[in-house]
Amino acid sequence: MMTTPTIKLNDGHEIPAIGFGTFQIPNDGSTYAAVKAALAVGYRHIDTAVAYFNEAEVGRAVRDSGIPREQIWVTSKLWLQDFGFEAATKAIDVSLQQLGLDYMDLYLIHQPYGDVPGAWRAMEAAQKAGKIRSIGVSNMTPKIWQQFVPQFETLPAVNQVEFNPYFQQRALRDLITPAGVKLEAWAPLGQGNQALLTDPVVVKLAQKYGKDVGQVILRFENQSGIIVFPKSVHASRIKSNLDIFDFELTADEMAEMRALDQNKGQHDPDAAGVKDMLLQAFDVHAND
Ligand SMILES: NC(=O)C1=CN([C@@H]2O[C@H](COP(=O)(O)OP(=O)(O)OC[C@H]3O[C@@H](n4cnc5c(N)ncnc54)[C@H](OP(=O)(O)O)[C@@H]3O)[C@@H](O)[C@H]2O)C=CC1
Ligand SMILES: O=C(O)C(=O)[C@@H](O)[C@H](O)C(=O)CO
């Protein structure tokens, strides 16, 4: 079984550098099966959210795995309509109930709009109460970071944003890395973007190392200090995506991968109307 290295966060906790993502895995037993499969091959870090509607299956898979709870890192996230101190306080308890766990290892402000400071205070209180170990944010661009984070008492441990070789978030990394905040990548494989998965540089490196393109991309991200959690529902990819520690890209190859940056993602958190778009797309009622 594979073991994974960890990355130390600014609050002292050690997060597994690679985990398993669960966005768009349905709550019809598929999430349970995928998370069980991931834990069986060695993943010790699962990323979910109330907005994925699959926290219950994630928690059940973690509890049924036979692996001691303290060996598995579980992240969940607060959705938009539960912002503000009171609603967020309740939503944290609802997520814990759904997961069937006593604590979450990491809890994130999923989308940074509305009463973010109130939600953050609820997260700080839950952290002090032992319900959450680490707290962080997601989808914060440099502009949004500067709007909210100076109002926070506790510095976020992570900022989870879209990241892959075509969107390397240089400005954001220049802002948060010196402050000791780690970047987590969502869509580390570009959500299956075929252009990325057939990019000649990636294909060349895959051939050189006898790895697949997914492994080269994830290894590049790992060597860049980024925390990743690729999603797959296929046993072979669940296994191969974790198997990235038996080769190392050279400094020149890292530079070649860095040169693929197009500084453009599929989601722009700074765009007008994003909050309404997200509220329509994800009809979450954690507190109802
Ligand atoms: N904070 C936020 O706003 C967001 C957070 N996230 C988190 O990040 C995680 C990862 O991002 P996600 O959006 O899932 O996208 P990923 O970049 O992980 O890509 C997942 C897609 O790639 C396919 N895939 C997986 N492995 C391979 C491989 N080795 N080769 C080719 N294709 C592959 C999967 O298909 P298949 O399943 O068929 O194998 C799926 O279609 C999410 O699951 C979620 O936990 C995601 C989006 C936004
Ligand atoms: O998948 C998630 O975690 C999300 O928050 C999505 O909303 C994602 O940001 C998106 O779909 C943007 O269009």
C-alpha cells in the first residue's frame, strides 16, 4: 500500500499532500464506493463539501474503513447561504452530523461572498471548541483575499483554488506563500481537460518516466508545493493518481511545465454575478 508525504500548515497540523476529491460523485452509493476504494489503496485525505451532497457517504466510508480516525484527513466546506456567525455555527454542526464524525480536520469558506467575516468567526469558535482542527478559505483571488483576510483574527491555513499547469495562480501564490498559507488545487487535472491531458510536454514526460499524463501533472503540482486531491470514480485511476512518488521531475522539466501556464481558468471568482450563479447551481439547505 502507498503512503503519502505530508505538508505542515501554519497552525502546525500536517496535511497529506495528496488526497481524494469528491465533487460530482453522486450520493447513490458511488461516493461511498469511491472513498472506500481510495482509502484501501492508501489515500488518507478526503475533500468534500456540503454543496456536494455526499458528506454522509464520505463519513460512512471513513468510519467503515477500519483505519483509525486520526490517520484520515477530512475536509468539508461551508456553503454560501450559511454565512454569518449564527448560520455558520449551525452549519458546522450539521456537517459533523452528516459526516458522523466528532471533528473535521479542515473546514473552508467555500465561496467568498456575503458575510464572510461572520462565518470566519464561527469557524474560529468551532476550532477553539475542537470541532475543527484547521480553518481555511477557497476561491479567494488576490483581490478577494485583500478584501477579507485583513479582517480575520486567524490567518487561513489554506486557500483552495483552481490550479493546474494551464492556470498556475502566480499572483495569488506570490501573495499568500510568503505569509505561510498553503495553496490547495481544485481541478488539478483540469477536470479532464483533453488539451492538458494531451499536451506535448506532458506526454513527452510521461513517456520518459513510464508514467501516465495524470501522474506527471500531479507530480508537477506536488513538486510545486501544492496540495492536490484528484477525483476519479475508476479504480485504476484512483490508484494511479496516488502513485506519483517513484519519479522526480528535474529542474529543467519543472521549468518546462511552468512554461505551460496560460494564467486562465474556467472559473473567475472576481466576475460579476458569480454569487447568484453559484446559489442557483448549488441549491444547498444545510440548516433547513
Ligand atoms: N473549492 C472549490 O470550489 C472546488 C473544489 N473542488 C475539489 O477538488 C477536487 C478535484 O477537482 P475536480 O473538479 O474533481 O477535477 P479533477 O481535476 O480532479 O478532474 C476530475 C476529472 O478528471 C478525470 N480523471 C481523473 N483522473 C484522471 C486521469 N488520471 N487521467 C485522465 N482523466 C482523469 C475524472 O474522470 P473519472 O472520474 O471518470 O475518472 C474527472 O472527470 C474535487 O473533486 C473537489 O473535491 C473541485 C471544484 C471546485
Ligand atoms: O465544486 C465546487 O466546489 C464549487 O464550488 C463549484 O461551484 C465550482 O467553483 C464551480 O463550479 C464554478 O463554476
